[in-house]
Amino acid sequence: MPQIPSHELSSVPRLILRSQQTVTLTCYNCAQEEYIIMGLKYFLYFLFGGIITSAVTYLANNSKGLLAAFIGTLPIITISTFLLIYFNAGQTAVLSYAKGLIIMIIPWMIFIMTVIFLSPRLNFISSLVIGMILQITIALLILNFDKIYFRP
């Protein structure tokens, strides 16, 4: 009986007969099915994020800014991201992502403070653009610093 490499066993459906012979069933559409499932999974992530964003926007448009900020800062997206990373890559990947979130709070806070400080002085759109430029610049500096000093 031909031997199947062990790395192929997990992806190939098998049928075990009573005589302990293994018959391998070939799945020609497995790659397409995995691609469709992956696309559906990312569509659901997108949809979930859109629902949260829509809820926050709706509340903010109805003069409920504090409630909108509360919902926007709930860790719903973070928790779901943690779970998805955990189920796809494990605890080590979740911890790495969580540490990265803590570090990237600094550029995000600078973005928020820039928008708050510059909106009354310039205009809202200009403050958003300047805030994003500052956030991206500081984040890139942090990423460069990490690459230079903490990676072998």
C-alpha cells in the first residue's frame, strides 16, 4: 500500500475500512472551498466592524456624543480581534498584538489631541489630516525604533 506523507494527511479526507486499509479520497475543490470560506470569514469581520461604526455614527449624529464615544471605546472589536487571532494563530500571537496595541496608543492619543486642539483653530478636515500625518509619522518612528533596537 502506498504511503502518504504525514503533512498531507491533515488536508486529505480518508476513509478507514474494516480491514485497516486506508483509502484516500481526492478533493479537487478543497482549495476553492477554503478560499470561499476565508472570503466569507473576512466579509463577516468587515460587516461586524461596519455595524459598530454605523451605531457610533448614528448616536453621534443624534447629539449623543458621550454615548457614541462609550460604544466606540468598548473593547468589542478588540475582544473579537483577540479571539480571531487566538483561534487562527494562538496565544503568543494574541500577546504580541496586545503589546503592539499598548505601544500604538501613543500615536493614537496624539492624533486625538491634535484633532481636539486644531479643529477650533483651523477646520475639522485640516485637523484630521494633520492628526493622521502625525499619527502615521510617530507610528513609523516607533516601528523603526523597534526594528533597530529590539530585533536581532
